[in-house]
Amino acid sequence: MSPTLLSGDLVLVCGWLKPKVGDVVVVNTEQVGLVIKRLIALDEDSLQVAGDNLSSDSSINRIPLPRDRLKGKVILGKEQRRGLKLIKAA
């Protein structure tokens, strides 16, 4: 998902918000497991995703996937987390 997200970035994912085309989502794929991609198509039965890096391609880009593979919408990523701190519970 670079340049939007980089390996090691922390994200907060919400499973109950309804994603729309253009949102960044988490999808569970048979090929590679959990992935973060941008939602490019969505209907009642299926969805399609793609990464933001135009110079790189993925085996799941633009492939119809069952809608139940959608695990959640990324609601907080590296660009929105300015001013937030992770606090370790004692």
C-alpha cells in the first residue's frame, strides 16, 4: 500500500463501518492471508481491491473476491495519527 502505508505502520481497523469505493480496507485472501488494499469495486456479492503503488502489482489486484472476505475499513493510518501516542498498560 505504499506510498499511503508502509511496512510496519500501525492501522486501526473497524469491522462494523460500511466501506465505500475509495476506502482502504483489510481483506482476508486465500492466496496471502490478510492484506490492506484500496477498495475499487463493491456490490452485494463481491469486491475488488488494488494497491496504491502503481509501479507494483499484486495477485489479488482487480480480481473479484467474495464480499465476506472483507474484514474491515482502515479508519486510522499513519497520516491521521499525528498527536496520538500508544500507551502501554501497566
